[in-house]
Amino acid sequence: MRVAADVFADPQALGQRAAELVADGLERSRAAGRSYLLGCPGGRSAASTYQALAALVARRGLDVGHLVVVMMDDYLVPGPDGRLDHEDDAAPHSCIRYGREQVVAPLNRAAGRGRGVPADQLWVPDPHDPARYDDALAAAGGVDLFLLASGAGDGHVAFNAPGSPADSRTRVVDLPDTTRRDNLATFPTFGGRLDAVPRHGVTVGIQTIVEHSASVVLLVSGADKGPATARLREATGYDPDWPATVYAACRAPRLFVDDAALAASAAVPAPVG
């Protein structure tokens, strides 16, 4: 079954509604005395959600000490011993840095001293033992809400490129040039140079998202996401040619798009056949 899109005027309105869903979930889980796991992409698509969530935490006076921030992926680079390891967490494109500075730090400032996210509750998959990430998610009872994003050019979700198997779990992957080109727009600090984008990553898998999420919200905004919006609105399940369609295979899926993305999708030719 296709998922009807919720349409918003701009990324800020889209992010505000997504943040309200998270804040409501934080309040319910706090009342129930349990942790709240939030699946978080890095990059542009969820930025307005993170900003709005910090504002809501301040406005509602929320304690976020029970929030676990589940980052979806990270770039890998060869270490001194030749093994792939996390990118330097001071690098502008580091997903560890993004989680720490763009997700956790604003929430902690908003929540106030002693009411923020503990440092050990920023989770990132370990490239040396990626399977443990799925085990940890299962042991924690799963992710309450996975925020998802779609690559503009190839539909990648996290670092799952086209062709990713439906049964894939957290793992180390080679990054194809299609995904690396999309990343040039996500991180202008690459300077437009494809050779500056790492060639490897560690990522949650397609099955990880489906199996361990209680709900998902796919966030799509901007005119450059017109083709993505067209593909995602037609999705009735996971299509490995456009991995972000995984959202349609999840429990309680929602698709949030803004006016610019929706308008741009109208110019995309309908698929043949």
C-alpha cells in the first residue's frame, strides 16, 4: 500500500512536525520509565528536525536523560594498521561529530545541566564489530522512531546504496560514486572534489531498519529531491533500485515532503511499464 505524504510549506514546518512526534514520544517513554531510542541520519534532511526538537525541549522543559541517539552510519578511512576505522571525529563530515554537535549538544543546552543525553547514549556502529549494533538495538527493545532521508541522486538510505539486499544488517560497505556524489552536496567542505569523499562506510542495513523500528518518518525537502519524492510516493515496499523505499516496508511509516520537493516531483516523467 502506498503511503500518503504529509505536505509542509518548507523544511522548517516539516521539521517542526517531526520534532513534535519525537517530543511526544520522549514524554510518553519518560512517563513509562523507559529509554527512548531515536534513529538519526546525518546531513541536511533532518537538520530542521533537530533544531526544532531542541526548541521544544526548552519550551516543554523536557529531561532527555533517557534519550538514546542512534546514528545510522559513518565514513571509514584506512588506519595506521591498514584496517578501516572511523573518520577523524573532528572532520566536518564525521557522523560522530555530527551526532555530538548537531544532535546532542543543542538538546543538552536546551534541557539544562544534569538533564541532557549522557555521552554513552550517542551510539554509532563499530566497523570492527558491526553485528553488535543490531544486537544492541534488539537488546534495547528497538528504535522508537527512525528518522530517514533519501539520497537525491541514487536513493541511498544511510549508506545503503542501490542493490542493497533486503536482508542486509549493519556492516561495512564500499561507497559507490553515485552516493559519494550526493555527499558532495551534503558536505560542501569536500570542496566539490569527489576524490575527497571517503570510499568506505559502516551503516545500518535495510533489515536493521525494518526489524528494529517501531515507526519511521522519511524526510524529503528541496527541489533537488523531486526525483526522490516521485519514487517514494509510488513505493509499496522495498525496491533495491531506490533503497529509501525501505520506509514503505516498515511498521507505521510516514512520508514528510515540503512544497518544493512535491512541485519538483511533478516534472519527473512517470515510469514506463
